[in-house]
Amino acid sequence: MGKELFKNVPSKVGDLVKDVRNGRIGLPDLQRPFVWRDNKVRELFDSMLKGYPIGYIMLWESPVDYESKKSAIGDNSKTYEEPKELVIDGQQRLTALVAAMYAVKVKDMNSVGIDISKGRSTIAVMRPFGEVVISPFEVRHTDSELSELARQLKSLNGETRVVMEATGNYHAPVAKLLHDAGLYVSVVNAKLVHGYGNNDLRRVKTDKKDAVKLANYGLDRWLTLPRYIPEEDTRLLLKNCYRQYRQYSKVQTVLKNNLISLLDTVFPNVNRLFSSPIRGDGSEKWVDFVAEFWHCRCVSEKSERAFTSKYLRWCRKHGYNFSEAKAHTIYAEASGHIGVMPKSETTKLLVEQAVAQLRATSTALAALKHEMQSLASQLPEYPVVMDLFGVGPTLGPQLIAEIGDVRRFYSKKALVAYAGLDAPPNDSGDVTGRHKSMSKVGASSLRRTLFLVMSVYLQRSPLDEPVYQFMDKKRAEGKPYRVYMMASANKFLRIYYAIVKAYLESLEQS
């Protein structure tokens, strides 16, 4: 028979608590901090009063040389001398019993909830058992007040963690300053906090209550709070360039539709007469054309020969290819329409202003696109991302901007979930869901970019590419368009994660 490794030792709760108090039972460094809330403690005592056991406590008989690695239950001071047994499982229960029965304060956790607003924030500091360390107060987002806040939080006894919601750009200066001051900062998705602690039928919402709510959320999620790491300057600039690019793209779409709607009253279908691609500076042939020929009568009032000659000079002036056949087509189109609005100075003004606004936006987009390309090329993963099929000079920087450093995701599943391309479980009772839809809880702009990448796959049909092979298989199975496109995007994202992460890690090792 080998040496006995485990043995069952029946014990009374009172004896266990006394052993903790006199130092016989200690806590090894590998144990997590105390994370129970006051309701959990109440439930423990309620079950004990009903005669239920507190369950098994797993202890390890301490070797003689473990003296330097011990710490006391409930705080970080090493108050006992020679613990005979170390807690492996049951620390939360023992800490709760000692704290409640002997009025021992647990001081190793300070959860700071910060409710962010524009220009100011509300702060609340909580400890386990509902202890209010500092009553909610307000600070402005100035260097002096935020620096004072950091000093105040660092002076608290025990471990301190700060929790705040991601609120656009408002949280960024607060999170960065506190992080740079050496504090543990966690920026969490607002959707994770939204439904937390809403147990009342009558919902009361104030900045102070929201700050307390965030602090309590931090206590409950203490061990899983993701640590905020500020982005390096290049990635931060790239991300903000892309945000502006998206905004200007929306504006461009609105302005294009506005100009086309206006042209329907003065020169219908003129935008459809040209198929030239957008130039590097953002200019388009049809837009430049209507800036000169802003009404159908600007063409039809001339003879076909005279218009053809003028169109030739216009093409040479703006650097566009001239086609006599195209000139005849334009003339025929213009002659076949009668403008709803008259050819007047007011009509000309309306068209010119619409064109000017669209040109300005297109120029800004071209400049942002060039800057994004320049910034992305400075990042280490740029060459390997650009080698991926379907990724070009436009979509490549967009992907890098949206995803950031892939190493911030602990797995490929986390990245897929971030994009909202994961299919959550759909099981309930005896029913197992067969059709699972995407969560769509994530970065919608990243999904749009991935959809564009998948469109390139669909157009070019690269038979040797695994993503396209997967896409073709799903199509053969009869899957709807959006289903096989997003399923393929999921696969592409997993490949992206594996390739880019491996490449970045290889650079670190070299």
C-alpha cells in the first residue's frame, strides 16, 4: 500500500474558524482574493441555520519550509506564525465565516466604479459585504483633478481595481491617466453591465447609482476583469482615421444620393452614362461632367457636332479618355429629356453647391484612405495581412484598424465573438436548436469589412483558397446568401487570427 494522500477529517464549523483565528489554518499565495458579496455570506449563514453542512474544505498539510509563502485569510498581512494546514478549496467560505463571526474587515479588495460622462465622472469605491469606502463623488476631466483621483485611489489599503464602461472617446483620457498612474483599470462593454443588478421593478437611474453598480460589478467579476492596455500611438491614429473614414463615407453616400435626386429634375440618368473608376484623389467622371453640363439643355441646345467638340476639349482638360461614341450617346440622352426645373441661375447654383459638397467629401475620403495606408504600413502585421487573399490597399488597413493587435484576444473564438460572428447556444429543456443565427453583438463595422472581403472571394472564385472552398461547399448545401457569406467570414477571421498571431510571436522571438 502506498502512502495515504487524502483523508476525510470531520470538523465543526466553530473549530475550523478557531483554527483560522489562532493561525493553525493559513492561506497560500496561489489563492485568489476574497470575492464574495454580502448576499452570498447571508445565504451561507441561512443554510447553516437550517442545519445544512457547509460542504467540504480541502486543506494541505504544510511542509516545514513553507513559512515564507504564507499569508493570512482576509488581508495581506502575515499575522500567524506557523500554519499547519493551507487552504486549497474553501477559502471563500472560511473568510466569510471569520469576517462575519469575529467582525474582521476584509481589506484586500477596493472596487472603484467610474460612471463616465462628457467632461466629468462620478466615482464610487466599494468593498465586499457592501462596505462603502468612499461615498460617490464627482471629478472633472482635468489633469489636476484626475491626478488627485489617482493619488487618492493609490493610497487605499489593499488591492484596487477600477471599472468603467466603454463610452466612445469620453472614457479614454480617464482610463489612460489612471493606467499610467499604475492602477489596474478595466474598460468593459456597456452591454455586459446593462442588466447587472436590476432586480427592482421600479428602475432608478442616477450617476451615483451607476457608479455604485459598476463598483459592485467589479467585485463580482474581480478575477475576470480584463485589464485595459492603452493602444500604441500608430494603432490609435489608425483606428481614429478609420472612424472618420466611416463617417465621411456615410456623408458621401447621402451627398451622392442628393446630387442624383437633383439631377433627376434637370438631367435624368446622366450619372449612369459613365463607368470610369474613382480616381486616387476621389474625383469621379460623372460628377465632374455635371459640374460643367449641369442641365440637359447645356447639351441639347448645341448641335451634336458642337457638343462633341466641346466634350473633347473637356476630356482633355480633366484628363479623361475621349470617345466619340460616348459623346453621341450623351447627346442623344440629353436631347431625349426635358428638365423639370428650368435652366436658370438658381438651378445652376443648386447643382454647383451639391457638386462642391460631394467633391469636398470625396477629397477628404481620398486623403484619409492614403493616411490609413501609411499608418497601417508602419505596423508589424501589415505585410502578412496584405498577403491574405481578398485584402487590398483599402480593406487591409480597415481590418487592421478594426481588429487591432490580435494578441489582445485570448483565442480565435474571442475574436469571432468580438466581430459578432459567433452562433450562441440555442438549447432549452428538451429542445435543441438546429438553426443558430449569429449573435451580431459586436463590431458591426468589422462585419461590414469582412463582408466586403467575402465579396472579393465570391467575384474572383479562387479555387485553391480554403475560405472559398468552404464558401462553395455551403452554397452547394443550399445555404442562403447571407448565411454562407457570414459563415465564410467566420472562417476567414479564424485564419487571420492564427496567421497574424503566429507572425507577431515569431517577430518577438527573433
